[in-house]
Amino acid sequence: MIGVATLKGKVAAFIGMTLLLGIGLTAKIFASSPIGTWVWADRGFMVAVPFLAPVALIAAVHNLQVRLSLDSKISVSAALMVMLLLIYPASEAVSVIGLAVVAANLVLGRKLQNIIFNAGQHLVMGSVAALLAGHANFPFGTFESMAHMSLVGLAFMALNFVLVAAIVSLHLGLPFRQQFMHIIRSCWIQYGCLVLLGVLGAVLFHHSPAATLLLAIPLILVHRSYEDQVSLQRQTRETLEFLADLIDERDPHTFRHSQRVAELASQIARALGLGAEEREIVTLAARVHDIGKIGTDAEILMKRGPLTPDEVAEIRKHPVVGANIIGRLSHYQEIRELVLFHHKQFDGLGYPEDHRLPHGRLPLGAAIIAVADAFDAMTSDRPYRKALPIASAVQELRKNSGTQFAPEVVEAFVDKVLAEGCGQRALAGLVPRYQE
């Protein structure tokens, strides 16, 4: 149902295809807009101020990204890119955008895979937008020309949403449509405003290049509004984590359980090679995976004897309850399915029984949480039994690998997180018993 190697292969293939498509579209742009059309090209200053200044400016602003949700970031550089596509020759604008994005990623110290994808992504976005911009036949300043410029910006925005949703869905094994709709809901207003500011900047440049400096004021205000939104998002996250801790503290046997599961899940995700953003999504989902137990009777959770069928049914409601709680928070939609399916098995059994897996496949994040959750449960004292030794817990994981647990996740956890000491410093103190 899930194959980490398969997911990685699909991610690598998609990144390669994106870069090749970007290069192909850029070549088409250069065929219709050669270097000789660049600003000041006839004066021999092709690589002087009109080219290098926008590269440096966009690269600097692009690094000032604000995270609007766990899998979507935004910076006001989008407005500058749209403006550039509307006022510069197509090949020069695309070149500036491509170089600026690569420079920004190098400064941030991004992995080669991320740099390649981001470069290909922006070459595709910039080239398609430039091709649309080149088909304008309307006198500047008319309603038709303004509408056309807005269309160019919207195409740039839509391609960004599509490519980001595709790479995230491949990384986590989640449906593309779900990720695409989530990104639209989380930042279409903000990105739309940036597109309009880019169009406004092009209009100002047409009348007076110096007047484009006035664009700095609304861009600063927009960036500040993004930071305020992130502050609210951070407060929401802290509230969710506080609730998760309150649930754990109801039973001394599960004290700090969610914190330990989150740390283990983070280390497993790292061992599997997931990127920073994907690891954060998995970690947060693990941190609040049992939040649905807020509606479960404490007497059931702390019962020392065997549970009755009705009590088992009550316990098994918590993934659905938790997913419903998360589903009300627009910024955390990407973790909803991971919370919902963290008790689903690799072979499709488990619960909730009345919810189908997306595309018949257990999401990778849910498979990671399942292993981390089971291991911590087995190595913790519970009202009805003493904690198992680590060796016994590992034996259980291996025994049920391929049925209850995803084989690659078990292998990464046992052979890297535990055996090779991956993340030992992070685990020490929080879960000292795992260091046996």
C-alpha cells in the first residue's frame, strides 16, 4: 500500500520533468525573444544594472519568506516577478527570475534537489507567463491591457499552486487534489494581492520608472500582514499541543506520550530522507495524533482490566474525533488525514473502518506515526501491563512488518533511529529509556 522507494522515485522523476519542461519553455522564449532585445543590449550593458539589480533584489526579497501553512510559503518577491514579466523582454525576465531563485536557494543552503525543483518550477511559471504576456495586442492603459496583465499574473500564480501541490503530495503520498485545494484556501487572497501589486508596478513603471519605488510601501505592509497571520497560526499550534499534553496528563502512564511520539516520528521521517517541511507536517500530526481522546471517558482510558466491546468502540472513535477537530482549522488541513489514519494498518485493516484510504494507500506520515506510537506504547507502563523491553518491542515491530506496519518505516526506525543512533541527542532526556 505504501512504498517509500516508490515515492522517492516519483519525487525525483517529477523534479527532473519540471526542470526539463522549464528548460524547454525557456528555450522557446529565447527563440522568440533573443538576447539582442534585452534592456540596453544595443549599448553593450547586457549584464549591467538592468539585469543584475533585479536579480539581487528578487533574490534578497525571495529569502524573506513567510509560512502561511505547513506546506505553503509566500514572499512578496512574487509581485516583483510579475512586474518584471510585464515590463522586461521575455527572455531577460525569465533569466532574471531563474538566476534570482537559484541565488536565493544557495544563500539559504538548500539541498541540491530543492534548488533544482525551485529553479525548474520558476522557469516553468515565468516562461508560461511570459508567453502569455507576449500575446498582448491591446494599447497600454486600456481596460483590456489591464485585464490581460492580470491574466498573466494569475497564470503565474496558478502554476505555482499546481507545482507545489504536486511535489508535496508526492512527498507525503497524499492526494494531489486535496493538497491543491488546501494551498488555494490558505493563500489565494494573499497571492492574488501580490499579483495585483505586480500589475500596478508595471503600470507605474510605464509612466515613470522612479515611481515604482512607491510599490515598496504596500509590499512592506503585505509582508507585515503575513507575519501577523503566522503569529496567529503559531498560537493555534501551541493551543493544540497544550490540549494534547492535557490529554496525556490525565493518565500518569501516558504522560508526555505525544511528545515522545512526535520526536520519534521526526527522527523516522529524517531517516527516510523527508525534507524539512514534510518532517514538520509529520511531527505536528504525531504531536496531536491523540487529540480526539479529549472526548473519551477517562475511566475507559485508565481501566486496568480488559475493555468491553462498547469501550473498545468508544476508544476507536478518537481518530475521527481528532480529524474533525483538525479539519476545522484551515492552516492544518495537511495533517488531518495523518491523524485520521494513524491506527490504520499497512494491509488496510485497523480503524476507523468506515473511512477509505486515499487511493487505497496508507499515507506515509500515518505509517510513520503508527510505528512511533506503537513503539512508545509497548515500551511504556500501562494500567494493564508493564513496559516491554526495547528488544521485545523491536521484535514485535519486525514480526508485524508488512501487515500492521510499513516495512520501510520499520526498517528506518530499527536500523537507523535505534541501531545507528540517528537523532540520539534529540531523543536523550526526552525518552532516555530508548538509549538502552
